[in-house]
Amino acid sequence: MVELLAVILTLLSGLIAFVYLLKYVNKNQQDFPHKLPPGSMGWPFSGETLGFLKSHKSNSLGSFLKEHCSRYGKVFKSHLFGSPTIVSCDFEFNMYILQNEGELFPVDYPKVMHNILGKFSVLLSKGDLHRKLRSTIISFVSATKYETKFLHSMEILVLSTINSWDPNSKQVAFYKEAKRFTINVMMKHLLYINTDEPLGSKILENFEKYIKGFISLPINIPGTAYFKALQARKRLAAIIKNIILGRQKSSNARPVQGGDLLNMILSKQNLSVEEMVSIVLDLLFGGYETTAKLLSLIVYFLGGASNALQRLKEEHQEIRKRKKEGEPLNWDDYKQMEFTQKVIYEAMRCGNVVKFLHRKAVQDVKFKDYVIPAGWKVLPVLSAGHLDPTLFENPLEFDPFRWNDNSIRKKVAPFGGGPRLCPGADLAKVETAFFLHHFVLNYRYFTHCTTHLHILTCMHRLW
């Protein structure tokens, strides 16, 4: 009897939600006759969220977007993440959204993201708070990327990672190794902690659980990945907060070494402890997960692009020839890695580390023949522009040489755009370039097999 009652209540709830949705949509259709983009609102309550989130290759749009763009055009309406939504696969409109983020299209991530990232995350914050947090991160990145100590320390970590691979094995779990490298870099230069220290191991253990929560169902029940991620974030916040408070109390704080972020933010009087904690977690997340994915995507694509790989090797061989034996890389060397930059941008274009963004229209916005109603969610799909055959010849092909045309930079947004352009982009590119320098000079060739991004790279080392 109880089970039957539960089923009836569930059906009634779904029916009520469906009726409400129909009224909401009809109201908007009446207010804006023939002006809403075409589309489908999907099932009651869930809408089309499951179809939208269906997994697919990162260098493809996936069946959902292909079908909807074919049927309705590049801008269409849907019901996603519990809200009526406008989805944009139109590059022109996406750039307009990014450039007008503050006034017309502020960030509007689902509540579950707020729970896992925290209210002071630079990804979620708005207005003056966002500008303050972002400014701190940019200051750290700008000061760090040029610093000789940082560059030399990072290069040592690159060599340590590559030299740790078993020379008798022809296979490397590259994504795992890339994550190990990037977390070492971030922890060293954010907190001045090594991952092999007890505290470093504790941070790494919790951070792994934290990361898994981003790709899990948001079910906050003990035992689920999402629940474990929320608990891991609490522990991480407590650890970092204790480090901050310890430095504040110490009369002899550690000197700035290797771009230690905490020494920088501790000197800023306008940041609360909670804001400092959130900045560190944001940088750990961005510098760890996304940079590791970028490195893995580059290796994946280069495995099938022999011409690009050969040109990349030639560039780094030329740099090595100009160096004395054992002389470390420096900023001038990095500036000479022009083709490397093209490889990085092409991998971002093809691989689409960030596929779409969450925004919300705060007022009615007219786009071509349509009106985007105030209050609707807006999802600019960045990957759609990157894979658009009207913008790129053979868009699914990994071809770094296409970046010889400087105008191509106006057609991509690999690191976002507008006032929310990724503040850590420059640091990620430096890390990636230094790693590729030693990787391509130490290995003759490599192929790969992959499940998702867990790339297994088969390589022959140069001896």
C-alpha cells in the first residue's frame, strides 16, 4: 500500500511539473509570438538533460547536438538542468554571450556546482567579488610564469616525471602520469608542499575524491561519489585554512620560493581566509585536472599526426642546439616555441576541454529573428564553433599548421572569452610547452589506445 501511494505521488508530481512547464512555455510563446527559437522541451521535469549529457568523443558534437542542430538550427530551445534553456551552437552568438557576461548573461551554474565548488569560487562568483578573486589569480600567474626559479623548478619536475618511467616498459598510462606531474607543480608553487610529504599525500588523496564528484550524479547520500567529494572538499578547506592561519601567526613566514601563492595572497588585506582557501582550491583544480587533460589530448592527437609531430620535434631540437649541455630552459626559450603554441591551441580546438558554459539571460535579448526571454538559462556550446565546417576546413582533423593563418584566432575560444577568460591559461601553456620539450626529445614515436582520457601511450625511447 505504501509503495503504491509513493508511485501515485511520484506520478502526480511529474504531472504537476509537466503542466507547470507547459504553462511557462505557452506564456513565453504568447509574450514573444514566433520569436522563441524552435526546439523541444523533452520529458516532464527532466527535460532533455540526460540526452544532452550523453557521453561522446570530445572532438565531436555528439548525437544530441547533431540531431537538434539539424532539426532546429544552431540556436534552439530546450529544458535542461531543471530550467527552460536556450542552447547556442552559433559561434557569433556565443562570442556575444561571452563579451556581455556581466550585463546580459551572468554565470548561472546549477546549485549542485555551488555545493561542490563553494560560494567563493571564482567560477561561480559575480561582480566585485569575481573581479577581486580573478585579479589575485592573475597577479600570481603573471608573476610566476616569468620567474626563473619557477621555470627551473617546473623543468626539474618534468624530468623527474619522465625519468621515473620504467625504461624496460613500452607502455605508460599517460593521463595518470600527466596528473601526477601537474599536481606536483601546483602543490609546489601554491603551497610549497611536495606530494611525497605526509601533508602532501593527504591533500592529494582528498583531491582525487573531490575531482570525482564533478563527473558523478549529484546524489548527496553517504557512499556516493558526490557525497565523498563534498566531504573531501571540507577536509581540503580545513587543511588549507590551517596552513594559512599557521603562516599568519608565524613571525617568520617562509620566503617566497617558486611562486608560492600563499605568501602573495597573505599580503593582500582585502581577502578573507575563506576567499584565500577558495582561490587555492580553484587553482589546484584548474592547474591539475584541465592541464593534465590538455597534455593527454596533445599526445593523443600527435599519435595520429606524424607531420605535426616531426615539426614539433624539429622546433625543440633547434632550441636544444642553442643551449649549453645541462642548461635549463628559460622564458626566452619558451617564446621560441611558436609551433608548440599552435599544437596547444589546435588540441584545445579539437579536444574541447571545456565544452559549454552556464549563463542566464537577465533581460530579453534579441538575436537575429529570435528573442531570448529574461530568466531563461543560456548554454553557449564552445565546442560547436570549434568543429564548425563553415569556419574550419576539415574541422575534425588535428592540423596545427592551420594556425599559420593568424585570423584563425578570431574563430576559437579554447580558454573562454570576455571578462571570464581563463586566468590560468598562460600558466597552463608554459607547463605544457616545457613538458612537450623533453617528451618529444626523449621519445622517438608513440601510439595510443584510449578509453575516455585514460590514455595508454606506447613509446620508444631515444637512448
